[in-house]
Amino acid sequence: MSAAHNVESPKQSAYLALGSNIRPERFIRLAVEELGKRFEISGISSVWETTAEGFVGADFLNAVVQIETNLTPIALKYRVLRPLEAQLGRVRTEHKYSPRTIDIDILIFGHAVLDPEIWSQPHLAVPLAELLPDLLHNNFGENLKTTADNLKMSSAIQLKTGILPENIS
């Protein structure tokens, strides 16, 4: 079997972005609970509220969860995260920007940044910076905390409390 088909690798950290704008308090909490049943959760950010982008809709709640996994990124995405999204009522449409019960994306796997939008999107940068403040941008050398602080000042992102229990991780 080729390495591309392997579903297991050495245990690594994966940083997962969670986003919801359909009953978001409920679905962010459920997503974290379900991830905790499947993986060791080693970190979780605060929950942040942002306005919908790309369409008119309800505000989003966003968070980042750090898990430990021995799955490869592809196995993680297609064997766990996509089925979990479906279990929690996610309906994928042809429109990338649409309301959703939950969206779970892999931002970082091991030491690899899989989603370069972490450097430009407040809903990704701000919660991720709570867990990885010293992550450096390859081209600019700026750390993620500085990027997140700058994005907070230029966006409408707001901290939301009371969504997740204190002892969830």
C-alpha cells in the first residue's frame, strides 16, 4: 500500500476550525463534545462571533480545537470530520458561503499550515492565536498573535463567553 493510502501516521497535533451560524451555541458545543469522544483534545480557544461573509445571514460563532491524532490529514477529513459534519446536520450546497450547522476545517496538521487564510481571516487567526501565538508567517516573519491583534482592530470580531464549559478539554 502506498503512503498516500495509509490512514495512520505518527500521532500529531491538528488544529481544527469550527464555525456555525445555525443555532451556533448548540452546534459549536456539540462539535467539541463529539471531537472529544473521538480524540484527545489538548487545547481549545475561546469562542468568537463574526459577521457572515459572502452572503446575508446570521452571525457565525468560531473556535479552534487542538486534537491529537494518528490519522493522516486526508483520513481525518474524510473518515471523521465530514461524517461528523453530516451527523450534526451540515448540508453542503454549491454555494461556498451559506448558512451551516457546523463547518470543521483542518488549519494546521503537525507543523504544516494547511489553510493559508489563517493569516488574513479574523475568524481563523484570532482563535488560533490563542493556541499558537508564536506561529510565524513564512514570508513575513510576523507571529500569529500580532496578526490576530491587527485583525481584531480592523474587524467586528467579538469574544463570546458561556458557550463552552470551562473544563471541556
